Amino acid sequence: MPLTLEALRSRLPGQPLFAEKDFLFSPEPFPLEPALVEELEKLGHRLHVFQRACNELYHRSLAGKAPAWVAAYLDAGKPGELLDFARQRQFRAALPQVIRPDLLLTPEGFAITELDSVPGGIGLTGWLAETYAAAGHDVLGGAGGMLAGFRSVLGDNADIFVSEEAATYRPEMEWCADLMNRESAAPPAWRVLRAEDGGGTAAVAYRFFELFDLPNIPAAQALMDAAAAGRVRVTPPFKPWMEEKLWLALFWARPLREFWRRELSERHFLRLRDHIPMSWVLDPAPLPHHAVIPGLEISDWREMAEFSQKQRDLVLKVSGFSPLAWGSRGVVAGSDVPGAEWAAAVGHALAEFPHGPRVLMRFAHTRVVEHPYFDPSTGGVRTMRGRVRLCPYYFVAEEKVRLGGVLATIVPADKKIVHGMRDAILVPVVAG
């Protein structure tokens, strides 16, 4: 049954789940076709296999058993000390245990535009799932799926380190910890700590800060030392190469095709190819006169500066290890900016290549849906024509992948980049 605005507000925690962030409430969850629900339930395993293959490819590249340019791309702009630490033998197989892809809902299904290993939204999605399930909705992942998944990753005793740079998400992490502590028979064992202060005592630590921010987190060195000594298991691991958008472009690299087929299996390779838009690494290395960049049919990236608006059906992104690499801050949609701005963005991306490659991705055209929401000024129900981003949260424990829940972000149809904003509807997802 639909929720009332009063019912939603009555279940709100004492403080907002996102600091200084607002969104629109809806009386209903977002319905997703059963075929896409089935695909989402399988996607977590496929992405875990993909991340395992990414890690393997990186190490093979370092060892000379795969093209050297793979590791060179992924290491660009990163401190040598961090890379030396991350490459230690005891961390060889460590992978992110929370996988959250950004999926744009398209007429054909969905497009994977990003993989996030340090995602916000765990607490918010958990609260939404709990709230809508209490009203009788069969939300994907179940009422307690998010917290159960998070606990499966961290166990019953963990420190959650949140940096100032990620402070927007501290309230939702505190909500998670508080709820799990209250539900536990043992004394409170989940703590949310300032990453800058350190001071953890648990055997498991959840790293909720980006690796580019390490210079601002001096206490992180003690956590890294403890991880190296085996006293603490840190997740996600301190592996900067695993947090790059670049992997979606490397998936399309022709010289790596057989590697992906072999490591993923033919079935997983083909399904991921259906979902990952064609992407490229903006490497300014000159091509032979008779060669062209596949899919673009140009012989020099600078030719893109002259593309018409129709030809600029492309998205330019910062790959990683930068404050611009999250929150859509380093994203330029080619068809949504003037030609001069697009040309400048291409030139800047090529100039920045030695410090951190940029990724070019084919723009994913999204379907337009209609969904109800509460007008914040009147409390009345209105209908939004909007575009949808789906964020499923997968939790990996003992090689088993579980879907904890799915967050739908619905933004007005005139927005080219689908991202959280004040005029976005945030709801859980149900099969429908």
C-alpha cells in the first residue's frame, strides 16, 4: 500500500541520514520488470568475477605476463609508497567486499556506467528498505538485507573509519552502527570513528575514505601498518588500481579480449558486454597514419574537438584517485555543453594523461518513466517524468555474493547526468 508523507516522516531517524542533503519522498517504491530483477540478482556474481579478473590482470601486467601498459595506466599519478604497500604478497588476493554499480535504466535494460567500492548509501538504502517493507512492500534484498549484508562483510566487531572528505555519509554509518549494536546480544561492538583520528581497536576495519585523501589522514598509516602485520583486516583493501573507472574501458580493449573471455567465462563476458557501454582510455600516444580508434573512426583524439553536437554523444570522466572522480564532479557530457567547452575538456584530458588517464564512454540513453512524489512545499502527491539510476548493493563474504538492496534515484527528465540532487526521488526497488 502507498505510504503517507506523515508515515515516512515518523520513521525518520533523529538526524538526517545524509548531512546537508535533501531528497524527495515517494508514496511508492520503484517497480522493476521481473526479467531485470533476475538480471540484477545474477549481476553481483558477475561483477565479483570481473573484479577478481581485474586484480589478476594488474598483477600479470606487473610480472610481464600481460601488456605492461595495463599497470602503467592504472599506476599513473599514484604515490610509489602506496603502490609498494598495496602490492605486498599478503594482500595479493584481497578484493572489495562491497560492490555497488551505477546502472542507468535504458530502453533495452540497463547500462553499467561505474563500479564503486567505497559507496555511500548503505544506511539510507537500509532505512528505505526497512520503511517500505513495514508498509507491506516486498523490497529487493528484504527489509534487513542491507544491514545483514554489511554485517556478513565485517562480522560482529568492527571499526568504521569515515574521513572529513566523506563526512556527508557519516550520519548513515552511525545509523547502521547504532541499529546493529541495539540488535546485538553482545555489548556494542560497532564504532564509527573519524579517520583522521584513528584509534580503532577491532580486528576488522571498514575504510570509508578515498585513497587520494591519504595525505589528509595521518592516522591511516597506523591502520596500514596494522594491516601489513596481520593485526587488522581492512576492507576495502588499500588497492588504488581497484578503484578506477578505467577498468570499464580496459574491458573493451581489443588486445585484452581473450583474457576477459578466459577469466570471466564466455557467458559472463557476453552479458557484461551487453551492459557496459563502449569505452576508451584517452591515451595521447600517436597512431600510425593508417590506424583509427575503433568505434570513433578518428586517428587522433584531438579530432573529437571538432565533433558536432550529435557526434558528441559521449561522456568524459576522471578515472580515479582524484576528488573529481566521485559525485559526478569530473564528468562532462559532450552533447550537453558548447563545442568550445567540449574541446577544452578533451584538451585538458589529454594533457592530464601522465597524472591520471581519463575515460571516454558512449552516452547511455535512458528511458523516461513516471513516478509519484510528495511535493515538499504542499505535501501533495505529484508525478515526475524522470530518468532512473539503479544502485544495487552486493556484499561479498566467503566468496558468496548477496544482494542487500537496490536504491533507485529518479531525476527530472531534462537532467543529462543522473545523480543524487535536491529534486531527485530516492526509493527502494520492488519486482513489478
